[in-house]
Amino acid sequence: MPCPFNFPRRSFLSGLAATAALTGPAAAANAQSSFAGSYFGSSKHGKDSSADPAVPSPRTNADDPLDLPFHGEHQQGIVNPAQKYSEVVALDIQFTGKSRLEELFRTITERARVLTTGGTTAADGIAYPAGDSGELGPKLPTDSLSITLAVGDSLFDDRFGLNPHKPSHLSSMQAFADDTLKDELCHGDLALQICADQHDTVIHALRDILRHTRGDVAVRWRQNGYMNEPRPSGTQRNHLGFKDGIVNPAEKDQDKLVWAGADEPDWAAGGSYMVVRLIAMYTEFWDRISIAEQEQIFGRDRATGGPLSGGDEYAEPNYLDDATGDVIPTDAHIRLANPRTPETSDQLMLRRAYNYDNGVRDNGTLDVGLVFICFQQDLERQFITVQKRLEGEPLADYIRPYGGGYFYALPGVADDSDFFGRSLLQA
């Protein structure tokens, strides 16, 4: 369908994206969205290798709270079933010196441990500020709360003496061909991913951590997100009406696809590269094209989520009998994101994407989109390679990445005496 304006649709959308990054998200103080790898397509290579998805998505209102132990080899919030609500917050550290950085990491660890454990809040002294915001009442529920801490490329400058210990593949996120990145909505020394089954539990945890780290960190950007209920079943849908992130790598494949590889520093064992991409969706334009065109852009049936070659949402697309793209176009999103060849099988990523709704942009359009989050072993081999393959796809006319960053999710906390980043600081 032609654009209703007398100039190219893509250039017009680029202008909208720039406006959104400068006004709407900034004014809301929480506008960040991200796309990584296959934004909407399946994350698996073949059904035989991912028959048991590692991250069922989404959890429903009827689900009981998850039992998420805080201590372990890996952090919470990576391979556990995705909770309904999320918050990604990028932080800039306001001091220099390794010893003070250790104090900050210890503080974040202790607050995360307390918050994810739940229980009765400490009694307040009459002459002192309240020890808790009170948003959740006198007893803190766990609500499947997970708190994940990751470090950005900028943490390894000359402020803390950590440059010799930088993760092997960590870098600052650069713009791809279809991006409209704004520096103030990208990057950060640290990133917190906070997820829970209830939105107030997420906000309570964020307020608590910021209260205890006041003066040490400043919020660079933040974006909240949510999972839709599956309709009618299976995987959640995004704002474009299509099922998002249908399958993730199976547990048996995580060592080669998610967790730190043999080329990483010893301290990084148990960690993972985290990509966050804030992606605006231009739903008003998307709604003006036919369902048939939408399905051709994605390569999937909108109602069932199955590939256009047939089957349900978990069926593997039949590319072998469709070499010329008569059924699934060769530039369809799922085909570019995951060609399903032996050569691309090691490019799969573990996805935890969330929808967002930031209200209305200054131009009157709905400010909605996707917080794309994924975890992987190698940024270049996985996310960056896949993203380059997606440059110029037809879907790019209706979305625009404008923020986010690359981070390294630290190894897990072993026990009560351990803290986030201990192995890094002692390397």
C-alpha cells in the first residue's frame, strides 16, 4: 500500500523516529526500546534441537509465583520463565575508584537478595526516614521477582582499572542501517533488569535500589515493559499483532549459545552478553496494510503464528521446497533472521522481549513498541551478525530502533558472603 503522503514512507518514518527519540521518550523519562537479532521470529534453528524451550513465554495471571533461588552459578532473570512485567534501567556511576565500586556492588547485591527473598520489612525508627516505600505493604511478596545486573563497555575505561579484564566481545552499541539511535538513550556503566509477576513489585524494587545507591549512580535511561496474555494460547503477541519470540534454545544448547565461552577471562564464567534494544513501532501505518502483506513481511500466519509453509507456531518453515520464496518471501523477517542452515545454527539467541506503551508521541501517534532483550555467548557471532542480515528488510518501514545498549550480565552470586562482580574486582 502506498504511503498516504507525497514522499517516501521510509524517510518519513525516519523523521518520526527522530522526533520520538528527542521528545516523547525523553519527556516521559522512560523511553527506551530495543531489537536484537530476530526481533519477532523464532529463536530456534530446528524443532529437533529446541523441543523443550528454555524460557516459556509468557506467564499468565493464573500462574503461581516462581521459586527463583538468588544464589547460583548464573544470575536470575536469564533462563527462568519470563515474568509479566519488567524494567530495564541503565545507570552511570558518579565516582571513581575500585574500592568504592566494590561497595556499590555489595549494596546492590544485598538489596537484590533482600527483595527477591521477601518477608516483613524492618521496623522504622521515629526519628529516621522510612526504611521502605510502603508500596507493597508491611510484608514484601516475592511475586517471582528477579534482579539481573550487567556491566557496560564504559565501565572498563580508566576510572576503575578494569580495562585489562574486559569481556572479550564487549563493545559499545553502534547504529545499524535502519537505526535512529540517540546517545542519551543508549549505553550505560551498569544495567539492571528487574522482572516480576506484578508491576508494583518491579517499581518497588527499582525505588529501593536507587534509594540505597543515591549519590553513587544516576539513571541514564529506563524503560518498563509487559507481557501480553497469550491469545488464544501459546506465545504472546506484540503490538503488530504477531506472536513474538516463539521458541528459545533448549537447555542442552545453552553452554554453546548463552553462557560465557572458553575465550572469556576466567572471572566471566557463568555470565552472558545482554543486548537491549528499544524499538518504536508505527502502528498507525502498519494498520493500513492488508493482512496478506503483513504475513508476507513476517513470513508467518497472523492468526496461528505458524510459518506460511504450514503448521502451528512451533512448526519449522519449509525453505528447502521454497528456494525462490514463492510461499515465504526470501526477504521475510523469519527467513532473514534465521535461515536455518548448519552454518547459522550457532547464531541463535535467548530472547526475553517485552512490549511497551509510553503514551502518545508529540505528533499524536501512539508511542508503543518492543523492549528487545536477548542473551548470548558472543555479540559479534550472534546478535550483530543476525542484525546485519536484517538491514533493509520490509519490516524496517514500520519499526525504528532508537536506544538500548550492549552489556555483560555478571556471573551469579555463590552464597551469602559473595556479591555481584566479586570475581571481576578480584581478577
